[in-house]
Amino acid sequence: MTDRSTDPHLDAVRYRADRDSGTLPHALPDDRADRAAQEGPTEAEIAAARAARIEQRALWVDRVIDQAIERGDFDHNPYAGRPLPGINGRHDPDWWLKGLIEREHITGVLPEALQLRKDDAALDDRLDALRNADEVRREVADFNRRVIEARRQLLGGPPVITDTRDAEAEVAAWVRRRSGRDR
């Protein structure tokens, strides 16, 4: 515990409480001044002074916000009508990274095993966009190469469960889908 006379923070709180209540020790009769100097402000006086400062600060904040609204500072706010992100009370240590990924539309940062699962699910659509069978074979060969490389990696992470694809079977399926669209 610190001595009352050497703690500047406590002295400042006492002074503010006395000043706000209008009962500074020099304005009191001698016996009350001595007692007030020795005892300091009561907890109730400190709490009342703190409440008054909080109220003053709240009024100032409201005034600043009202002025900003009048100036139009909140017009075209991207969060208008939506809750502010990150205000749910839970702390997420990766909030900045998630915000960067969302804001910059960054993709391809999944572990290779998960990225391969995602690419496998979308491979048929990518193949359908190609123009000829040779391009389909090259795309399937590239996909299979990535699957095999991911299986050889010893970096850890989720296991690679994506199967390689048979290029000729994919070309045949590509031709069937293409002929079905041409009709």
C-alpha cells in the first residue's frame, strides 16, 4: 500500500473530488480542514465525482456525434443498417487477418489438402469451360500432379484424401456433357 502523500494519482483524484464537490480543504473551518486533509474524500464523494465526469464525457460524445451527423460524416457508411464487425464481445486474435482476407478478396490460402478438395468439387465446371479434349487432358494432368505433390509433402496439416482423376474418363465425360448442351 502506498503512502497517501506520495501517490500523485490518488492526490489528483482527491483534488478532483474536492474541487467538484466545492469543498476544498482551504474553504473549510480549521478543524474540518485538518480532518479532511488527513482523511481525504470519502468513497461516496469519489464515486459522485466519477459519475459527474462520466456524465460530462457522455454529453460531449453525444455532441460530437451529432455534429458529425450534421456534417454528413456518416453518409455512405458501409456498415449502415448492419452491426459493426467485432462488436459481439468475443475476442478473436485473428480479426485483422480475417478482415484483410474479406476486404482484399484473397483466395487460395487454404492448406493444400483442403484446396484440392475444393478444386476437385469445381473441376467439372472448369473442364466444361475448355474448348477441346487436349485442354481437358492438360487440366486433369495438372490437377493429378498437384494431388501427387500434396501426398508427398510432410508438412503436416489435414490428410490428402482427394483422388487423382483418369484423364480419358474425364475427356469422355466432358464430351457427353458437351453433346448434352449442344442439343
